[in-house]
Amino acid sequence: MNAPRPPSEEEIDRLLASRLRDTTTAFEARWRDLRRELRQTPAPRRRWLTWPVWSTGLAAAGVALAAVLLLLHPWTPSAPPPAPAFSPVFAELLEMDDILGSATPLLDPENRDALLHLPAQPSPQT
């Protein structure tokens, strides 16, 4: 298959000089009529408030409102809720836990393990 050769200068000149038309006279007549009709009809008026502009404005207003609300929000932490009032027995138990908790490092590991495995209710001694 041979590659097509580029056209010579005189072939290009001949093609440019010829008024070669691929259309029929009927098509040309319809095209002229259509161009004349398009020139005579006025362009449709553009509406000022169209959907894309309106939705863009609404989105921008929403972003601005969110930014203002975030800037005006008081970012101080709220106070913790008040501690519940414990019964005197439970308060005493918490106090004993604090006192005995400081003595935990004094126990060696063997005694700690032995104390952990003692029964909660001792067996009655007879």
C-alpha cells in the first residue's frame, strides 16, 4: 500500500481557485431563507432572575450565615455538672479507698495475689 503523496503547489492553487460546492441549489435557497428569517426574528429576552444565579446566591448566603454563626459561637467550655450527693456510708467508703490506695505499693506481689484470692465471705470457724 503506497502512502498518499502531498499535493503539489499548482494542485492547491487550482483547488483554491475553483468554486467547488458540495451543496445543491435547493439547499442553498433554504439556507438563504433561514438566515434571512433568523436575522428578522428578535432575540429572546434574558430574564434577570434565573435559576442558576438564584441557587448560587442562596448557597453563598448559606455559607455566609454558617461562617457568622461559627464566629459568634461562645467557645467557652460549659461547667461540669454538680457532683451528686453521696450517702455518708458511701462517702466513708471512698475516703477509706483513698487512704488504703496509697498503701498498695507496700504489698509484695505474693501477698497481693493471696489477698485477691481470699473468699469474700469467710467460712465459719467452729
